Amino acid sequence: MEIIKMRFGIDPSTDENVQAFADDFRIAQMIFDARQAAGLSQKELADAIGTTEDVIAEIEDADHEGESFSMLRRIADALHMRLRVELVSVEN
């Protein structure tokens, strides 16, 4: 974040473009980490939810601009809110 601030002269904590990318990266990383923790390959996760390995790979890509991500972000923006997505264990 400091590099972005120094190199481009923008504050990453308030810049909308940086925040949008950061959100996408966090969501993709969260899904990747949860899949890895479960010991599943992309294909195994895809089979478990009835989709293809390619779809899982796209979702785990920080550049993924799936409709659900962008729609959630637009809803949050319209409500003057930040989007926060979490995956939490069902075993508490």
C-alpha cells in the first residue's frame, strides 16, 4: 500500500479503484485459502457444487469480474456501505 501511495500519489485506503481491486483480491484469496484448508482441488470443489474446474479457477482469480461480485459491490455503493464477505467455519 505504501508503494502505491509513493509511486502514484494516491491513498489506497480511500481510492475507490484500489479498494475495488483489493476487495476482489480478498474474496479470491479467501476462497482459495478455504479450498486449500479443506484439502480440495479446484476440480473436487467444482464437482461438489456442480460446476466446472474453469469456473472455480475464474473465481479464484483476483481479476475475476463475475456478475455476483460486481452486483454486490454496486449494491453496497448505492447504500453507501462497504462490501465485506467472509467464509466462517460452521463448527463453532
